[in-house]
Amino acid sequence: MTLRCILTEQQQEEFNMKESTKKKDPINAIEYYTKAIDLNDGDVFAHFYLGNHFKELGQTDMALDEYQK
């Protein structure tokens, strides 16, 4: 049995997003952290990591905005 069969669809999506952040896939990581912030705007770590991924893409204004939250 594969891991995919054991996980629910939501768990699989969360796993894929976390893997995207490990693989330096900033586009998917931005999507992941944006969803996390939608669920909990007070998550300072999500804002920090989101800022880091914006910075990787050269979007410094958006990165600074996230760092200030």
C-alpha cells in the first residue's frame, strides 16, 4: 500500500505543499503559506516564510510587507 492510499485528500495536499517548500518550489510554497495565513493570520512563521519565498522570486516589496506583519 502506498502513502497516497493512506492519506485523505486534504492530508495529501498538505503533504505536497510541505514537500514543495523543501524542494525550493517558491510558487507552490507561496500558495501553501497563503492558505496557512488565511486560516490563522497571526501565524508569524507563515508570514516570515512567505516573505522568504517572495524574496526568492525578486518580489521584495511583497516580501517586506510579509516581514512587517
